[in-house]
Amino acid sequence: MPFELGMTVTWAKLNPTLHTWFVCETQRYRVDRSLSDLGGTDPNIHDGTISGVMRELCNAFVRRNGPRPTVPQMVKSYRIVARRKEAIMIDAGADSLFEARVFEDLVYAAKALVEP
């Protein structure tokens, strides 16, 4: 991950109007110990919980326009999509959530929850 994060930071420095980056972490101060080059960066600490991840996503993307779901709404959507995960993987014949088709189907399922 340090390599990918380094590429991300470099890309953002070269293209400041095109790219924004965030660091998410489960524990406070761990980034300071493991990646000292990020001194001065405020990581989004999610405490390793679903609610914490949703909270930090809301914090990270607060600058975006459009609808602003609440953390409870996001957790509810997560739980509904998570229940569909196995069926989506079976339908795609997949072994991993990180296969392109599975990811696309998960995105579709999540969008269907919020679009009229």
C-alpha cells in the first residue's frame, strides 16, 4: 500500500485540480508511525467498523454536490447489498468480490436502492 499511496500523492501534486486523495485508517496515530512521510495529513479514522467507514466516507466526500445520505442510510444500504453479495457472486460465477463483474453488480444493486 505505501507504493500505491505514493503514486496517488504524486498524481495529486501533478494534477491538483483533477485528483483528491484520502487516507483511511482503523487506528489513530498508526499512519504517523508507519508512513512518516504523511506528516501533516489528517487520516480518516474509521475505528474498523461499518458505521465508522460510512462516517468517514461522508467526511471525505462532504465537498461533493448532490444528495448527502446520512450514516444510518448508508449503513442500511450496505446491509441490504451485503445480503445480496452471495447471490451476485453465484450469478457471476465468481470467487472474489473484487472481480470486475461482481463489483459492477454490487454498484448496480447499491444504486437501485437510492434511485427512484
